[in-house]
Amino acid sequence: MPHPPHQSLQVAAVPAQRGPVRDRDQDAPWHTEAVCRRDEAGLFFAPSKEPTAARLSREEAAKRVCARCPVMVECREHALLQPEPYGVWGGLTAAERRVVLARRRRREVELRSAASSVDQIRAAG
Ligand code: SF4
């Protein structure tokens, strides 16, 4: 995490290979303002074999914490750029982040295609 919650839940769903990235990013200034440093750990990552209803409830609770966090935008971008594969970051679940990333990739492809078309038109003209 920006996440102390995320830190304290390393025993949960966060695989060891994410460690170095998290450790490095732990120095980012925005971490010091993370609301989740003061909140109940356990909200941000799923315990193993969590029932769906419990997961949805936990994720909503985590999102409520994120909603009052002053560094939500920075946290969300961090999680999208890494990308962080697990947990709630910046008010988004892992599944929601995958949707955002897929949209961004599609948008990049569209922009590249449009730029290529413009280049071709200029070259022909
Ligand atoms: S946005 Fe959520 S997960 Fe990110 S630092 Fe704030 S409280 Fe933690």
C-alpha cells in the first residue's frame, strides 16, 4: 500500500514478488498521507477463500476509506502503473483496475491509429 494496510496484510493475498516494488514505492511522499495507515487492516486484501458476499462487503468498506483519503488519485495511479494485481487501491478493486487498464490500452491503440492515418494523409498530400 501506500498501504500500511497492505503492508500489514502481506500474509494475505499479496505475493512475495510484489515486495520489492512496494518497498521501493514506500518512499513515495503520498504514502505518508494515506488514510489507510490509520484504518483497520484487513479491509484492503482478501483473505484466502473469502465468500463473495463477504468480499463485496469488505471491498465496499475499503472504498469508503479510500473515498476520504487525500491521496486517492496518486494511490490509484500507482496501482494502475505498477500494476498492483491484488487488493483495493485508490478506491478500485483489482477487477476494476483491469477494466480501466483495458480502456486505456484501447484508447492508446485508437490514438496511435489516428496518428498513423494523419501521417499517411500528410505523406500523400
Ligand atoms: S486511496 Fe485507499 S488504498 Fe490508497 S492510500 Fe488512500 S486509503 Fe489507502
